[in-house]
Amino acid sequence: MKVERIRLRNFKCYGEADLGLERGVTIVHGVNGSGKSTLLEGVFFALYGSKALDDRTLDDVITTGEEEAEIELAFRHDDVDYRVERHLKLRGDRATTTKCVLETPEGTVEGATDVRERVTTLLRMDAEAFVNCAYVRQGEVNKLIHASPSDRQDMIDDLLQLGALEEYRERASDARLGVKTVLDGQQDVLEDVRSQVERKEDKDLHERLNELEERRADLAADIENYESQRENASDTLEASTEILERHEETREEIETLEDEIETIRSKIAETERKREGAGETIDDRKTRRDELADERERVLAAIDHVSESSVENSADTVDETDTDGTSGADGDAFGLSDPPESLESTAAVEDRIDALERADERLRDDLETLRVEISEGSNEKERLESQADDCESEATEKRERAAELESKIADDEDAIEDRAEKLSTLEERIETARERFDDAPVGFGEAADHRETLAEEREAIVSELGDVTAEIKAVEGSIEEGEALLEEGKCPECGQPVEDSPHVDALAEKRERLAELEAERDALEDERDEIDERLERAEELREAEREVDRLADNRDNVAQLLAEKRETLADRRERCEQLREDADELQANAEQHRDAASDLEGQIDDARGDLGEINATRGDIRSELEELRRLVEIDDEREELEREIETARERREDWRTMNDERREQLSAKRERKRDLEDEFDDQRIERAREQKHNAEDYLEKVDEKLSTLRENRTEIQNAIGGVENELEELERLRERLETIEARCADLESLYDEAETLQATYGDLRTELRQRNVETLERLLNETFELVYQNDSYASIDLDGEYRLTVYQKDGEPLEPEQLSGGERALFNLSLRCAIYRLLAEGVEGTAPMPPLILDEPTVFLDSGHVTQLVSLVESMRDLGVEQIVVVSHDEELVGAADELVRVEKDATSNRSQLERGEPPEIELLGAD
């Protein structure tokens, strides 16, 4: 991997920065605090996002005083170009990622999580692996040296991807256990199925099936015989039934003819009665016609008397209700000024009706107008009263809600006081828990590491104690054997006679060794007990740390709740005041609505008085209209009576013709009845009845027999089906038994394969670790030799647990912690470079590794060691590391640069700026 370009905007101390990086060694130079490390942090953040921030948040990334930040990184990896871009924005007090994209040849990856996962896959290392291998951050030069062997082993194993093998081994173990569980279950199923097969085979199902089939065949023969006899009886029954039915049909036809003859006779008589009734109707209609003529004369006389007063009243009413000027002061508009000259004709009556109806219609329109005014006024009055009620109800509700809020405000004030007291109590408890570290051997936050160190010490002591105890038992056994030989007169060493034996003193030496071992065991036991006491104290301190963490969480929660409750209290007070103001305004609105409703009440009463006058006028008009309409009804009824008289005369003639036709039909039906009565044969009918009775009796008995036989056959058939089902189930059980046996065999094979795979992963991890240890040790010695040529150190030893030992020229071993600060820093840089080389050479050939980034590596180095660091950087470049970036304020490193980038900070704006420089050698050439 090679970083091509990094662009920053509002990133920490950078306002705008755009830097392209080339191959070789790039030195980022500047004074302390100028922003050199921030440039590398921008590269790290662009690749891994928030995972590169340690304990910081996104808020710390955006330049102070700005609301947005942008980071863009272009890099080339495995001969493919990539570009990642991240945008941040402050929203309130928190910063969020508004854009995060990774452009690849296959397409664009979006989202912070997806981009980080894709970068991790590309580089084959996550953020932690990146800082453990390629990115040596400021102040972390000695990270691998100070790490415990187990932590160092985990770091390097993860970098070399050996942790995946342990994960695979655990998965294989889980798979093996899972297969064992399934195998045990299948074996239980196998035994159950095998027992079911045995029980089925003990039933002799085939023999039972043969017996049932023989019984079914016998029943089928009996059923066939009875069914044949039943068919004969059915034929006899059908023939006799046909004869009886024909006899019955003839008898029914005779009865029908008798009924029809009687019906015709009745209809003739009824029709004659109708003819007589029609004559009576004609006489009645004539009488009614004369009565209507007399009534018409009386109505005419009454109408001539009422017309004059009706006209005057209607004209006066119309004149009073005329409000738009469309009608006169008298009845001319309706044709009512003069009484009718003559109403003898129907047309004159209808004209008079039309005139009165027009007058009534006009009055009805005026009446409807008044009703609409009254209705609308009433509705408006009700609406105003309803609005007044609503306003008063809402005002009451708001006052009640304000009272409720005042009660809640009092509760909130009590709750705020309680939580403030609880917050103070939590602070005191936290301080009390921290005081437990005042006389402790470690500071707060170091208890877990302290306990782990003590546990490792105890483990070493217990291991040593076990070795001593085993040796004591061996020496005691040897002494017992020697004493037994002495008792027999033989040498305890060679078994020869004691006389002249050179080993007679060996038993005494073993007893002395036993005493030494016992003393050493006692000392180790005392040391173990002392470690146990310290472990117990360390556990108490660790529990105190946990308690502080829990109390701190509770304190933060209470503080947040306290702030929220105070904010709620302010809101409720404001809402209470607003509710009371709203209630007063609503009460004023209610009073205005009631005043308006009172004004409308008077207007409605006036309109109701006008309505009564119009109704009285309309009553007079309706009375005259009733009389006039009665005249029309009389004329219509007289016309209808004339038509009914004519119709009755026509019907009398039709009924006479109809009765003549019915008398002819009556004569024909009497002749047909006499012919049918001559066809009756009583003896034949009696024989048919006897045959039918015998056939029905036999069919009833044979049906019962057949039903019984069929039921038996069904039972046998069901039994056969049950046996056949059991045979099929037996066959299925046998097939299932074979399947389960095969499955158990497969599972046993799979269990063996999983067990082998588990062991294989474990062996492979051990083998790969050993190979990596050997390669890493070689590369570390090569790198260290380049740094310390002709110095006092001979070599470095790295064991299988990644424990490091430095050997001096005289062969004396040293722990890395025994080196000076500068030597430890160079030793750690050499280890980092060796790991870098191992990863580059050992994963699928030459891997496309990220740049080697060193951030202020000279912090712990004196001038002599800085020179060695320059040699280390140049050696890594000579070994083929494509890109090395070193951040330093040391001028001595500038000479090792292929590219020089200077960083300066503007004292006024406090913003860092980049400027490309030239290494000293190039500047000198330019001077010539």
C-alpha cells in the first residue's frame, strides 16, 4: 500500500492542507506542537474512522470554532487506486458523520461501518493491528516491550492471523460436541425404531392378512346371492306397483273430473249471480249520479257566498306580507278582485283554483322566507350559546390543568431536592471508595494489571512448588529403596554387597538433598501464602474500582435526571402561567357570545308574529280551495259513474256468453267420466296388491340381511386395511432403521473428522507460530545487527511464547527492561520493523503492506541513538519498504529524507500549514 495524497479541511489544527506523498522516506519536520502528528492522525482517521480516536470523540476532530470538517485520502494498494472521503458536522453539542465513502474499482462503498470493514479486509488488519505494526504513534515506542508475554503473544498472533486458527479450532470443537449430541440422539432413535420393528414382526401380519381375505371372499359370495334374489323381488314389486299406479291414476282422473264438473257448475251459478249484481250496480250508479248533481248545486251556492270575503282577506294579507314591491295592495295579482261570474263549467272552476293556488304559493314563499330567518336565527343563537358554553368549559379545564401543574411543580421541587441530595451522597461514596487506594501498593485504575501480575507470580511459584514436591517424592522413594538394600547388606547405588563398595555414602547425601528440598518447599509455600494475601488485597482493590465505576455511572445518571427535572420544572411553570392567561381570554369570549345570542332572540320573536298573520290568510284561501276542489271531484266522479254504468252493461253481456261456453264443457266432461268408470277390473287390482305386499316384505328382510353382510364385509375390509397399514408401517420402519443406521455411521465418521480437524488446527497453529517465531527472531537479529554493528550486544532470543532476551557479547542474558531508555526504544523499533518485514514476506508471498509510519521516534533517544535510528530507516528502505513516513522535530533525521515536508503553526490563527522542503544535500547541490 502507498499513500498518494491526504487532504484536510478543518481537521484539528489544520484549516486547509493538501499533501501528496511519494515513494521512499518522507520526513515531516517541525517544532513540537506545530501539528506534525496531526497529519498522520488524519491518515489513520481516514482509514478507520472513530476506531482511530482512542478515548476521544468526533467532537475533538473538528477545528475549534468550526462546524464542519473534511478528510480525503487517496492511496494505491496492490496496484489498484482507492479514495476514501469523510465529512463531519456539528449538530448541537455532538458531531456526526454526514458522508463516508470509499471509491473502489468495483464501485462505491458507503457508510462508516462498511468503509471500515472494507479497509480492514484490504489491509488485512484492523485499527489496533495497524498501530501495533505499521503506525508507531508518539509515546508508544515501547508498547510491545512493556506488554506482558501473553499480551505480546496475542498482539503478534493477531498480526500474523494466527488467532483465526484458534477460532477455527474452537469452532471445530463446538462442531464435534454438536455432532456428538446429534449422534447420541440418533442412537436413541435407532434403538426405539429397532424395538418397534421387532414388535411388528412378532404379530404374524401376513398370516392374519390371509385369514381376513378368505373371510371377505365368503361374504362377497353370500352378498351376490342375496342381491340376485333381491333384484327379482324388485322386478315383481315394480310390475305390481305400475298396475296399482295406473288404477290410482284412473281413479284420480275420475275424481278430478267430478271436481271439474262441480267447479264448472259453480262458476255458471257464480257468473249468473254476477250478472244480477251488475244490474244492481247500474241502478246504484244512476242513483249516485243524481245525488252528485244535487251536491254540486249546493257547493256552488256556498262558493258564491265565501268568495267575496276570501278575496278581501287574501288581498289584505298579501299586501301586508309584500316586502319587495312585486304585488299590489289588492288581489289583482292573483285574479281575485272580482268574484267568479259563473262556475258551472269545470274549466271555470280550474281557473279559479289556479288563481287561488298562485296566491297561496306566493304567501307560502313569504312564509318560507320567514321560517328560514327564524331557523337561521335560532341556529345562530344556539351556536353562540354553545360557543359560550365551550369557552366557559375550556376555561374551567385550563384552570384545573393549571392547578394540576402547580401540584406537579411542588412535586418536582421536592424531587430536585432529593436528587441533589442523592448526587451529593454518590460523590461522597465515590470519594470514600477512592480513599481505599491511599495506602494501596498501586494507584486507582491499576488494580486489574496488579492482580494479573500477582496471579502470574503465583502461577510461577505454584509451578516451581510442584517441581520441588515431585523431586521430594522421587528422593524419598530412592531413600526408602536404599534403606531396604542396606538392610539386605547391599549397596544402595549398585546393588552389590556393602563390603568394599564405593557408594556406601550415597544414602546420606540423598537425605541431605531431601532436607534441602523440604526447606525449599517450605519457603515456596510461605511465599505462595504471602502472594495469596496480596492477591486477596488486589481483588479488594479491583472490587473498589468496579464500585467506583458503578457509582460514577449512577452519579452521571442522577445528574442527567436532575438536569432534566429542572428543565421540566421551568417548562411547567411557563405552561401554568399560559393556561391561566388562556382561561381569562376564554371567559371574556363566552360573555361576548351570550350578549349576541340575546340580541338575536328579539329578532326571532318579531319574525314569528309575521308568520302567524300569513298562516291565517292562507287558511282562508285553503278553505275556498277545498270547496273548489270538491266541485272538481264531483265532476270527475260523475264521469266515472257514467263509465262504470257502461262497463257493467258490457260485462253482463260477456258473462252471458261465458256461461254458454261452460255448459258445453260440462257436457263433455260428464261423457268422459262415464267412459273411465267402465274400465275398472277389481280382481286384477287385488292380485297386484297381494304381489306388491309380498315383494315389499321380502325386500325389507333381504335388505336387513344384506346390510348385516355388508357391515361384516366392511369390518373385515377395515381389518385388512389395518393389517396392510401395519405391513406398510413395518416396511417404512425397516427403511427408516436402515436410514438411521447409515446416519449414525455418517455421524460417527463426522465426529472422528471433527476431532481430527480440531487437533489439526491446534497443531497447525503451534507449527505456524514456531515457524513465525523462528523467522521473526532471524529478522529481528538482522535488523538489530544493522542498528548495533560492532556494539556490545551479540543477539536476541525469542522463544515460543514471544519472551525476548538480549545477549551481550560475553553471553550474559538481559531482559529488555534492563536496557537503557534509548536502547529500549531502538530495540522496540527494531521489533516493529521485524514484524513489518515478516508480514510483508510471510502472507501469500510479498504482501501489499501499508507505509511504515514513525511518529516522533526520537523522544527517548540521545544523539548517538538518533544516528542508529537513521541507519534503521535507511536499512528498511534498502530492504524494499516502498514508503516510510517519519514525523520528527530532530534535524539529524532530515538528512535521511527523500522528501521533506515542513510544518509550521501561525501564532495568530493557531492554524498549521504545510510547506515542501528539500533535503540538505539537494539544497547544497542547488547552491553550486
